[in-house]
Amino acid sequence: MSDMTFTMTDGISAVYLITIILFIYGLHLMNSPATARNGNRLASVGMLIAIVATLLDAGIVNYTLIATGIIIGSIIGASFARAIQMTAMPQAVAIFNGLGGGASGLIAISEFMRLNEAPDTFTMTLSITIVLSILIGIVTLSGSLVAFGKLQGIVSGRPIQFPLHRWISLLFVILIAAVGSSLVITPNETVFFVLIAACLALGILLVIPIGGADMPVVISLLNSYSGLAAAAAGFVLENTVLIVAGSLVGAAGLILTRIMTKAMNRSLRNVMFGGVGGTSESKDISEGDAREPAREVTAEDAAVGLAYADTVIFVPGYGLAVAQAQHQIKQLANLLESRGVQVKYAIHPVAGRMPGHMNVLLAEADVAYDKLFDLEQINSDFSQTDVTVVVGANDVVNPAARETVGSPIYGMPILNVDHSKSVLFLKRSMNPGFAGVDNELFYKDNTMMLFGDAKDSLNKLVQAVSEED
């Protein structure tokens, strides 16, 4: 009988296997809003176990420095997460993506500098993984910072393109390919920093021409990039769990990106190079128009229809997040349900400014998950709905996507709000949405416009409905 011994390496491998199972099962639980929180917790536990196992590895020598980094990072992260407003959640996700890519890039830089002191230790495989980690990680970092700037208003939300923009981007791609190939053959510190600078520039060039309407797709794609960067860093460090975790994030991000582009009826190439999706100047009802003006109503007028409806569907949009009115919409829904009204929420995949923005927003107000319906589930219900209340949404309910050939949003699947018996819009003004397209639904005979801050308007509706007999 052979002598079986259990080494430290075997123990680390066994723990890594457990963490990988936790990652996969946690990701599976995120398929449903009802189990997403548990999935997130499970995956977080898996990552904690993976970190502890890695720290116990023989290769870790400076525990004090690592513990200091963990404590400082945890304090900053927890403070940031608690302080962030729901309206700034897209910016937070953009920053997280960028930090993930930047961390992977720093790992590759550290490994290159360490190995450069002993050139004989370089192998072609290791050089390739370092170059890929730099490419993906640094592009993710600079691209995410631009996305953050656009979302925060630091950089214009319009598509920004320089003269010969695409040709310049192509030249940087060629430069990166040439420099990366050179590093694989002969490692050189100067050439290495040229690679880093070129990747920083490429990330900016790729994201700067993308407009505000396409930010959900950009965030999904950058999330995928951050995962791929982590996987590349895992190859650099020969760490199995980092490879698997990064691959899972990368694959999930690509799937989410595909869902976003499908929801917008656009290809990824069109988003990245089309230069469409910027904000435009507002178009107010006072400008004059050949059509009949939109029908403005008071909260008291709108409350009558809501109070005596049998079915009501709420359609939340970014304006709801801006006004921080998720609790008020829940309060109005509860009031209507107490009167026997059937209430549902219609969630468009690209409502808001990041994937799942509306789901997260409503979850914060404890809206029951079984009341949330996506586009495919609820579109057939609008024709039997008495009142649809649109709160701060625009492009995702614009009939131009179905009817106006040549419109920037033509072909994009929308919520069929216009099929409802009555539509109530809660908006600040007649401004178009992120795509800059006027909404014909504003001028329909069955549409009512209640202008004002969404939180104030919802509070007024709650008061007015409460006063109905």
C-alpha cells in the first residue's frame, strides 16, 4: 500500500475547489432577484476563504503589509458603499470596474519589474500573460475613468470624436500589438512603459466617443474586461482561483453586454464605433410645434384615474433615481393596492444608467420581487391596463422605436406603454431622453403629463388618492 500524505499544497488546492464551487453557485443564485442577495453573500464568503487560503500559502511573506492594506481598503470600501447615493450607483460600478482592471495591471507591472531583475526567468508564456494583463487591465482602468466622468458630468455625455478618431485608435492598436510582440521576444523596461501609456490612451479613445444612452452597455463591457483582466493576472501569478473567478466575471459580463445590446437593438460594434447616444438640447412645449400641445394635469386630476382603476403598471426610469423617489412610488403602490387595484412594475433592461439599475432601486424600497416584470413578461399586459404611470423614463417607452424608420432608437424593443388605456407621465419637463429623440407619446390623446420633481409629484398623488372616497 502506497504512503498517502496530505501536503499544504493539497490543502490549498482543496480550499480553492470549494471557493470555486461557491462562486459558481453564488452566480447561479444571482439569476433571480429573490435570491441575488444570498448569491452575493455566498460568493463573498467564497472570496474571503480564497484570500485566507492564499495568505497561508508559502509564497506570502509580508503579512503586516497585507493586513494593513486589507484594513485600509475595507474601511474605504465600506464608507464609500454606505455613502453612495442610488443616483451615483452607475458611477460607483464604473469606478469598481476601473479599480479591478487597475489592480490586475499593477500585478502584471509588479511581476514584470521583479522578473526583469533576473531576465533568465522570463518565458514566452509568462511574457504573453503579462502583456495581456497590462492590455486588458489598463484599458479597463482608463476606459472606466472616462465612463465615470461621463456619468458624473465631468466629461460631456455627448459622443466625442476627434478628427481621424478611428484611424488614431487603429494606430494605437497596431502600436500595442507591435510593442507587445517586442516584449514577448525581448523584455525591455522602456518598451514596457510605452505599452502602458499606449493602453491608457486606447482606453480613453474607445470610451470617449460613446454617448450617454449607451452607458449601460459600456458598463457591462467594462465589467467583463475587469474579469478578463483578473483572469490574465491569475495566469501571471499561476493562481487557479483567480483565473476561475476572473473568467466567471468576464463571461457573465459578456452575457450581460449581449442582453443590453439586444435590448437596444444594436450591435456591440455599433455601440463602440457608432458615436450615437449623446444627450441633446431640450425641446420644450413652449418652442412651438404643429402638433397639439401635451395635456398637462394636476395631481388631483391624475389621482381620480388611479384611485378607480382596476390595474396600474409603474414604469420606473432614471428620473426616479435622480429624485430618490423609490420609497414614494412604493407608498403610492401600497395605497392603490389597499383600494383593490392590481399593481405591477415594468422593468426595461436598459432603464437607468447601468444594468439592473431599476431592480436595485426598487429593492432598496422593499418592493416585492414578484411584482417586477421584464419587457417580455409584461408587454402583452399593457393593452388590458387602465393606467400606466411612467416615472422618469423616456426612450424605453418611445413609440418611435417601433414606428419611425431612421430614428436613432428604431428597432429597439420598448415597453408598449402606448397600448394602455391611459398613460400618466411624471417628468420635470418635455426634454427628450438620453438618445435625444422627442417622444410622440407625450402628445397622444390618452397621455397625461404631471410636471415636477418625481418625489414631490408622487407625494402629491399619494395625498390626492388618499382623499378620494
